[in-house]
Amino acid sequence: MKNYLVRRLLALVPVALGVATLTFAIIHLVPGDPVIAMLGETAAPADIVGMRHQLGLDRPLPAQYVAYLGGLAIGDLGESISYRKPVSRLIAERFPATIELAAAGMLVAVLLAFPLGLIAGANPGGAGDLGAMGFAIVGISVPHIYLGPLLMILFSLDLRWLPLTGRGGIAHLVLPAITLGTALAAILARMLRQSLIRVRASDYMRTALSKGLSARAALVRHGLKNALTSVVTIIGLQMGALLSGTLIIEIIFSWPGIGRLLISAIGSRDYPVVQGCVLTFAMTYVVVNLATDLVYAIIDPRVRVS
Amino acid sequence: MIARGNPSLTIGVTTVVAVVLAAILGPLLFRADPLSIDLANILAGPSRAHPFGCDALGRDVLARVLWGARLSLSISTIVVAISLVVGSVIGATAALSGGRIDNLVMRGVDIFLAFPGILLAIALAAILGPGLIDLVIALTAMGWTGYARIVRGEVLTLRGRECVLAAETLGAKNSRLLMRHLLPGVVGPLAVQATFGIGGIIGAEAALSFLGLGAIPPTPSWGNMLDAGRAFLLVAPHLTTAPGLAIGFSILGFNLLGDGIAQKVGHRA
């Protein structure tokens, strides 16, 4: 396990460096002059020179790159143009909201997926299977940008059960979490069904049944456990969709996370904030992926060796 | 075409054909102008003249949904086609070169994959600004890696087969190996991936346009229609329903089609 961990951490270094390089490139890929793009055509020359100096754009590219990486190493993401605050502080203030949303979305996904997957996988081809999988394919196909407003119309405007937007208690979290988690729930339910069907055909299930275990006990005690490994893999693979989904959800529900920060920074051409948010999203994803792989290695020892 | 015991394929083909026909024939049959502003009909509900009602500027929603279908389907087809070609070439090159080049390419793919979901497309759209060509570039940058990985994986597997080894021993060049022996084996998984890919890009395009990073208003796109409809959820929910269902149905169609093809060719994407 220790070897595996070290190997995985080492493999992380080039990816992290690549991600940092790409986010560094953001401001340099802006067509024309990024400073004029930020300040506008009518900006005073002195302001342009000042801004260029503040962003370090008046230095040679290699020096900028080294300074950028050096800054990252100590958690310095530069200063926001519109907020006039360190980018790292803006992100730190909003990061918990985004993680809260993502975690709630994941919880919804798992809570929905297990019953659906079990119903479908317990009796493939039956009415329960058809219903659960029909729900799943619709769940995968409904986009966030429609599901969100739909839930708002139904539960906030018509029934008035839940608040429309903003962040507060659990009530504020319900609709955003359902919007975010539904597609993942559907994917997980399909996966769980698939693996249950595969597991049911296996020798150890036949053994368990011939030992006299009831079908239900065999399925839950032996089947579910083995089906879980592929579910964990899918959760890891889908974390990307979940994380980038928060971006859209935060806009729909005015959720004060880094997704909304990113989109508003794009609108105001606040490039240091754009860079910081993109980097934070990517690095969070990379770390979450690593964590999933480690969980996977714990569940399934075979992974560590290969 | 339509297989027994494969309802996904049947329903998928039907839905996709319906959506494609709506995009091609819709604007020809229903001739309302998607851009013409009619202040007398602001937020009007569905009527005979305007079956899906009118938006906040009195523009016909059905016309805008049909024109939006053209935009959505053409963008997603173009993006998937480019991603497929670029990804396949890169993946095949990596697999056939092996060693250092393969390593380098796959590390590059890893870096692209470190940007979750549509984040890379959002970042690129943020740099390039809104507009259709920039939208295609942003979505392609996000999409090509999947094809590269599939082609690389399949080529590596197929390379070990006897028929390919035999051809190699007989002195066949890489290009011939690729075209005659490796490509046919890759077609199935690529078809599955591309079909799901079109659905995925329809969603991603809508999301980017929703965020104001895609099609520029007044060009009708499902994403910017949903965005515009958000302000009128209570008074005019039809502004949200029409483009929302259009996106949902299109993605559902391509997902079912992808499922159906996967069942048929025996490959999971």
C-alpha cells in the first residue's frame, strides 16, 4: 500500500505542473493585450503601465512563469483586479460553499442510486428494472440548466416548500443538490445494475446460494460488496462532471461558491481570478481522483500490485 | 437497422431522426422569423399563431427552438467530427510509435483530463470570447481525449493479434497496418463514443451558451433561451419548458442510440 501511494503521488507531479502551466497560459492566450481587455480601450496610459507592472506582464516570459510557479508554491494566486483582494482569499472564502454543494450532490446521487440499482439488478427485465432504468436514462439526459429551473418552478414558486436561491440552511441545499446529483444517480444506478447482473452469474454467488443463503442475503452480503468496486470507480470518474456541474448550479441557484466567482470574473475580465478558480477546480479534481484510487486500492488489493 | 430485442436502438433511432428532421425541415415548414420582435406579444402564452408562445421580446419560441436545433446539432456534429479525427490520429500515433512518444502523448492527455467536465471549455471560451468558432474550438479541446484513449487502447490490443503480427512481418507499413487491420476493429467503440459524444456536446454547448460563453444573442440557441427564461419562471414558464425539453429529448435520443449501438457491437463506451 505504501509503495502504491508513493507511486501515485509521484505520478501527480507532472499533471500538477501541466495544469499550472495551462492556467499560467490563460492570460497570455487572450487575443490582443490582456491589460487593455481588462481596463478598456479608453484607459489612461499610466494605468495600463501600472496594471502591466502589477501583473508582472512587463517581465520576460520565463521570469513570469517562474514567479507564477513560485507564487503557487506558497499559495499566492495574485491579486484580483475588480475586488482588489488576494485571489487566494476570495477562493478560500467561497471554496467551502462549493464543496458543500458537491458533497450534497454526491449524497443525493448515492441515496437515489442504491435503491434504483438494487431494484433493477435484483430482477433484470422485470417491471422494477424497466421503471428504474427508464428513470435513469431520463435522469442522465435532463440537463442541469433545465432540471434546476423546473425544480424551482415546482417546489419554490408553485408549492413554496423550498427557498428559490441563495445559501443558508439545509432547505437551501435541497434543490441544488437534487439538480446536481440526479444525473450521477442515474449513471451509478445503471452501473450498479450491470455489476449486480455480472456478480449474480459468478461462482461464489452460486456457492453462497448452494450453502443455503437466501437470495436476498446472498445478494446483499456477497453480491453488493463485489459490485461496489466498479461503483467506486464510476464515482471517481464522474467526480469531474459533479465538480463542473457545481459551476452551472451555482449560477442557477445564486450559490456563493467558486463557480459563480469564476463566471463573474470571466464577465469582468478579472484574469487572475479566472486563473485561480480554474486551477482550484482542476487541482481539487486531481486530488479527489487520487483519493478515489486509494479507496479503490483499499477495497480491492489486486489494484496495488498491477 | 432496427433490431428486435434492442428497444434502446429503436427508440434512439426514432428520436434522433425526429430531432434531425425538426432541425432540417422545421424552419422550412414553420416560417415564423426567430428574430422578429413583436411588442404586442411579449411573454404571450401558446396560441395558434405561436404554438410555443412568445418570449420577452415577443419573438416566436417555436421558431427559436427549431433554429436552435439547427445550431445545436450542427455544432455538436462538427465538434464530434473534429474531435474524432484529431483524437484518433493522436491516439493511433501514440500507440504505433510506442515508448517515449506514447508516454509523452498520454501525459498530455492526463493534463487535459485534469480539467473536470466542461471546465476546460469554459476556460477557453473565457479567453477566446463568445462566438461560434471559438465555441467549436473550446468544445473540441474538451472532447478529443476520449477518442485518443479509445483508439490507443484498441490499437495496442489489436497489435498483439496474429493477423497484425503476420502483416507486420510481411513488411506492411504503419499506414497500411492502420487502415487495413487496425481501423476496422476500432470502428465499433468509436461509433459508440461518438454517439454519446454528440449528446454530451449538445449539453455542453447549451451550458456554455447559458453562461453567456457560447452563441451570442440574438442568435437563438437552446442555452441562451433557457438563460433568458430564468427571469420569467413564474409568469412565463413556457420560455424554459420549450428549450429545456428540446435539449432533454435530443440528449435522450443520442444516449439511447449510443446504448443501442453498444449492445449491437458488443462494446461499452
